[in-house]
Amino acid sequence: MFEAAELGRKVTREEFDAIAPQLRTELLEVQRRLREADFPVIIVFGGVDGAGKNETANLLNEWMDPRWTVTRAYSRPSDEESDRPPFWRFWRDLPSKGKIGMFLSSWYHAPLLDRVHGQISVAEMDERLIRINHFEKALADDGALVIKFWMHLSKKAQKKRLKKLEDDPLTAWQVTPVDWEHWKMYDKFVGAAERLIMQTSKGHALWHIVEGADARYRYSVVLNTLKDAITAHLDRREAQKKVAAELKKPKTAKKPAPEILTKQPSILSSLDMTQNLDGDDYNQKLQEQRARLSTLHRRAKDKGVSTVLVFEGWDAAGKGGTIRRLTNALNARDYQVIPIAAPTEEERAQHYLWRFWRHLSRAGRVTIFDRSWYGRVLVERVEGFCTDDAWQRAYGEINDFEEQIVEAGHVLCKFWLHITPEEQLARFNQRSEIEYKQWKLTDEDWRNREKWGAYETAVNHMVEQTSTQIAPWTLVEANSKTWARVKVLRTVCDALEAGLKKSK
Amino acid sequence: MFEAAELGRKVTREEFDAIAPQLRTELLEVQRRLREADFPVIIVFGGVDGAGKNETANLLNEWMDPRWTVTRAYSRPSDEESDRPPFWRFWRDLPSKGKIGMFLSSWYHAPLLDRVHGQISVAEMDERLIRINHFEKALADDGALVIKFWMHLSKKAQKKRLKKLEDDPLTAWQVTPVDWEHWKMYDKFVGAAERLIMQTSKGHALWHIVEGADARYRYSVVLNTLKDAITAHLDRREAQKKVAAELKKPKTAKKPAPEILTKQPSILSSLDMTQNLDGDDYNQKLQEQRARLSTLHRRAKDKGVSTVLVFEGWDAAGKGGTIRRLTNALNARDYQVIPIAAPTEEERAQHYLWRFWRHLSRAGRVTIFDRSWYGRVLVERVEGFCTDDAWQRAYGEINDFEEQIVEAGHVLCKFWLHITPEEQLARFNQRSEIEYKQWKLTDEDWRNREKWGAYETAVNHMVEQTSTQIAPWTLVEANSKTWARVKVLRTVCDALEAGLKKSK
């Protein structure tokens, strides 16, 4: 794999100076076009130490307009970062649409070094590469251009390079004993790198292997490849937009599903909606569960076990009230309620999962999502706010996201608060009558109500595709608010208890 | 995940009879449209025993035009099949463009059952699911519609169903002790199935979970889903074709790479082309290696170790002559030379790898490809016969294919026979002068020669992306035919020797 990057390719100073001005102009022009585009560029630099990853990123920063680029390098995770799933820090740093992000010591760093040092097996490295593939695929599916450069040096060239740096008093500090240690493990490193490249070089995220020995050759290749790749992607996106437009007016009009299918019971219609709790019973059970939650949460806080709660449900199903009963048992500094409405401008410029990743909170905290990432497969699907492809692949993206939350040791509960259409109507009417509740009722609520059937189908699919053993849905019979509140509280407590046991 | 498929959904006979005629007409109409299309439909039926996988496939066969459907079910591999990599039998059976293939006990069968019986760990099942993902992704990338139905029954419903079959003397034979054994492992089965679905439900190959308890409900869902999916895919393909056309005339004209990059040495220019072997030396070494090959091959044949040899190289580089020197040492019944020219009509109607899979031969045989699957990243890339996306993703598809060959215990060698442009010119001239060699020289050879630089770049990328530790390229200095022949023979012998050692 690397033979082709040990050929001694060189560009002289004169040659480079002759092409530099034009190349630079072209890059700036490409960057200008990119600013108007609806995708970010994600550049990953990987490779052998001393092969010029940093210098190349530096040159790119120097040549391009720095207002539209971000560069990130990662070392040991900070406290802030260790509290979250490992990919949190990469999500946080993703460039928004129109920008270029350069990543050094990126998501490839830890799996590769852990393998080289023998801390993980080949199979374990592969598992981590799958996660990387999912990450890059999700970004690429969303339109991002993912471009990866692997800077290579032969063993001999690496030695020469380290020596040269050492011999110059101005650069000697750059060479540490760790560098020489790595050099001794060169063969292991290159073997693991080959597997890494094989497993993660995909059509949508290709590795470009670059001979790194000569700086000017390396610059010329990277800059030229980058310019061509962005240009081609700009064209590709424009063409893709035309397809999307095309698919909105399909040749064959979509026929509604036959009635014998739409009239079938759904996962919701199978719920026993008569369940109820009356006054005294409710008060007692609520107090019990709140006391339990309070105790459990204090233990979770001590142990750094975070809790993520997701609330979805029909309009007027009582999400807000239930959440308040929950947070009442907690200390205000320990929880955060995230109401999910239409995304902000900043959020729209990112992958749809970005705004949920950013809200994952520090160890021991409780994060409550009042509506959530499931909007993609509910409202966005039903209202046609995203393409069919987009919501269909969202199931996999969501499962992957939740798996990372659970693997990081967090407790995750997902609630669908269900009420019947009749109960909803009664609550709507009540709201419109009580003055201080009128603000809660909007025209949109009435419009959504008309699409009850379509939402029910979407909920059914959602449960089918995302209710898993590691992240099950809890369907809550919420015609009775009292019943619903106690059921939610009890479920959270049970999950916390189980999570605390696991974390021992 | 399966809660939503245990709701007791039912369609009465009257209801079904009322929609059946129209549904059937629509399906036939969709099938008619599909026949003109440039993609196949691949339907996978998985699920719980007794949930109606077979009956549903039967109904589809009854309702549709059987000339354009194929149905395949798999049990223990035949002798023929065991000799090849496990996926050989699935590739062999893939429907061609315009057809519908239905797969029962498909590629999911073995990983799932092996997991349920505890023969593989979760991580091992995951590894096998990755292979499945690659397989389905390659087909979908090529345009195929992959649609998967998971037929579900609750534990109770499965028991009821098995009992019912047993009680009827006409169907009792269908229930075996194995079925009851499986029923006892229901929970394990469903747990493994959940993971399987989560790992393999992708945007391009979604699992549809179908409640299987009521036959008419199940039929209605499957037939309706299928009809809608094919219709949508027909529209999507048409839109995609428009993009492809759009991308052929990019907004920004592709600029050629700057000369400072194109003039760089390539993996080929670094070869020492003066290497040679003269008469006596050649004869002796050739005889030695041929004798060695003959002995090694006999051992390989006894042990059932197959050999796959790939020959690529410039026109007139001496592939034919080298192959003849090799086959002379073998028994004609033991080897097969596959000359790869333009694909046949039958082959064009399949994924480009299909025609190579089909030629993998039985245990202990030698299969020699005179040109190969690398055409995708060489001639098809350079001549623009396929899209950029297609040849870029081919590297991964090829690595996956070769990994399967090597994992099956076959010996794989890949040769690039290199000559200099001057040597090629001399050989062309010689061919045009010697009458009995004139047929070998075509106008195309001269045209290819003009694109030497583009081919050299493509060869460099090919080696970079596909020369791996498990399947390395051997670059052969072939200006001297004698040197080339001995080097190839020796490399094959060394590889065979190593392969035989591993197979012990």
C-alpha cells in the first residue's frame, strides 16, 4: 500500500514558486464558491510522525481565508470531554456549512495508537473503525465533503527527518523521546495503518496517500487534490439538488396505502388507556417515587452517572407537566431541560444530530429533552421537511447515537406520552377556554391533529426501528395525567437503579 | 423492536378479496416497468419460523410473471459451494437487471443461527454482518433495490402456529423436532435478531418488520410495500441518471494536474528495467521453477488449496507468453485461463464483480485471469466508461472481494507486467512486421499508448489502494521476457508454499 509513497518525489523551490500564485488564487476562488454552498469540508490529516501533517495544515491556513476555516488537534481528553461519549468532542468541532475544518490527531488517532501499543486487538480496532465509518457516512450523507490525507514516510526517511530536526537548535525541541519510541515501532505502526486505511477508505471518504518526504511536493499534491475535490463536490451537490427536486414530483403519484392497512391497530392503539390513579393513591405514589428519584440521583451524581431523558408525545399529552414533576425532585443545578423547537440558524448549518450532541451534559447531570432527535422521523417525515432517504437513514444514525450514550455509561430513557384523539380534543377545548392557557394552543396544534393517522404510522415505525434492548421506548398511557407521571417517574428510577448497579 | 409486530393485525377474507385483483394488476404493471429498468430487485425474507416467509414468497411467485423472478433458498452448502468463499453461492444467484430475486434462508441465516447456538460471539456475528453490509452496499451502489422483510411472531403465536400445523394431517410433516427446539430458544433468537436488524438496517437496505400471525395481513403489507418500493426506486433511478448526465458536463471544466505533479516518478518508473536473464541462465531457472510449481501444485490439489492468479500490464507486456510458461507446468484439467475482454450481455446485466465471482473454481484448481476486476480502476477509469464514484468505491469492493478469496484459504497473486514505452513501441513495430503476429495489434493498442500518462497514474493509485499485506501486488520488470517469466513463476511458487504451510 505504501510502496507508491516511497518514490522520492520532489518539487524544487523554483517549480513551486512558479505555480504557487495561481494555485493560491484558485484555492481562494474555490473557498469563495464554497461559502455559498450547503455543505462543509472536513479534512483529516493522518500519517507517520514527521511526514508534514502540521506544516500542511499551517500552509492551508496561511493561504486561505481564516474566517472560514477551523483547525482542531486532539490530545488527551479534557475533563469536559471525558464526561461525554468519546465522539462528543469531534461533533462539537464540526465546521458548519460553507466552512472548512481541518482535523489533526483526529478520530483515527486513538484506535491506531491503541492498536500499535497492543492495547486492543485487531477485532477491537475494527469495531472502533465501524463507529468512524458510521460517523463519516452520516456526515457525507448530509452532504459534507470528507477528504482524508495519509502522509507517509519510509522508515529511513522518518529517521532522517527526526535527525534533521534534532540537529537544528531551532527545531530540536520538536523531537521528543516519544518520537524515537514511535520510530522503533515503525513496522507495527505501518501494519496497523494499512488495515485502518483499508477499512475506512470509502467512496464517500477516500484516503489519499501522500508521499511526505519533500515538503513542496506534499504541498502541491494536497493543495491540488483539495481544490479539485471541492470543485467536483460543488458540482455534484448542484446536480444532487436537481434530483431531489425531481423526486419531489415523482413520475408516479404516490397512492395512499389501502384502508385495510391503515385501519390496523398500531402500537399505540394496543395501550390500555383506561389506566388511572386517583387522588390519594397518586399523591402517595408520586411522593414515593420522587423521594426515590432524589436519593438515586444523589448517588448517580456522586458516581458521575449521567441521565438522558427523551420526551415525545402528542400535543397536549402532558410532557411539560410530567417533566416538572420530575425536576421538582432534583436540584436546579443538576438538570437541564432542553426544549426542542425549530433549529436556530447556527443549528441548521450542521448535521441534524449536532444540536443534540452539543447538549449532552457533564457527568452526573440530568438532561431532559422536551422533544428530541426523533423529530426527524416524526414531524420532519410527516410534514415532508426532509427527503425519504433522510428519515429512513435516520433510524440507523439515531441507534448509533444512542448506543454511544449508553456505552459511555449514561442512563437513557425514552418516553412516548400517548393520549387518544378524544382526550386531545377535550384538552384543546379546555385550553382555549382558560385564559392563562390559551398561549399553549396554536393553529399548528389543530393542523397536526388532522394528520393523526400519518403520525401514528410514523410512531409505529419509530418504535419498530429504535426500541432496542439497550435503548427501549416506554409508551405511557397518558389520558390520565396522574398515571402517566407516576409511570414515568418509576421508569426513570428503575433505569437509574439498573445503571448504578452496572457502574459499580 | 418487535412490540410493534405483536398487535394482532388482521385482514378478513372478504377484505383481502376486495383489494386483491387491483393489487395484483398493479404488481404486474410494476414488474413490466421494471423489465425495462437497469436494476434488479433483491428481496430478502428473514424472520421467525412459521411466520410465513415461504408462503409469502409462494404468493409473490404465483401473482407475478415467473419469467422475471427467481427464488432461492439455502441449506447446507453443496460440495461445489464449500470449495469457494461463502458468498459465492449468493453472487451466483443474483438476479440480473430487470428481474426480481427472492432469497429465503439467505446470507443472514448462518450468522444468526450460529449466534443463537452460541457458536460465535457477538463480536464475531458483527464481523459477519459487516461483510453482509458491504455486499448489500455494493449491490445498492450499483443501482439494485434491496428490500428486506422480517416476519415476526410472538412466542405464543409461534407455538400456536406450530401446533396448528401439527394438528392437521396434511401439514403435520412441516413441523420437525428442530422447529420445537428452535421454539425453546425463542428469546435468544429474538435477542440476536434485534442486533442483526440494528446492524444491517441501512437507508439503502431497510428491514421492514412484518407481523406474521395473520397470512392475509402479512400478504397485504408485503405486496403493498414491495409495489411502492419498486415504484419509488424506478423514479429515483431516472432522477439519478439525470444527475449522472449532469455531472458529465461539469460546471467547472476539469483542469489537468500541473506538470510538476504529472512528471513525478511513479511506482512503475522506480523499477529497475535493466534486469535480464540470458539464455542458459534463463533455461535453467525456468526449469527449476516449473518443476517446483508442478510439485507444489500437486500438493495443493491434494489438499484442496485453490490458486487465483491475476495478470495485468501494458499491451504487449508479455502476459500471454508468461501465462503459457506457467500453464505448461500444469495439467490441463487443473487450470483455467479466463481472458477478460468486454463483458457479455449477460454480464453487463450484473454488478461488475459478478463475472469474476462466477469464475472462481473448485478446490485445488488454478484460475488465471488474463486481465481482471482491475479493469474497473484502469481502463474504465481512464476511458470514462464508469463514473468517478464507481471507480473510487471499487477499491473497497475489490479489497473486500480479495479478502474473501484469501480467507477461504485460496492463494492469490497479482502481477503487473511493466514495460517501458520504448520497449512497447519496438514490440508493436515487430508485431506489425511479422505476419502471424499482426492480429495481436489493434488500433486500440495505439490509442491506449497515447494515454500512457493517465494509465500510469491509475496504476499508481491501484497499487496504493489495493496492494495489501493479504493481497500484495507484484510489479514485474518485463522489458526482459525471460526475467519476467522467472520472476512470476518464482512468486507463484513462493506464495503456494506459504499457502500450503498455512493450510496445515
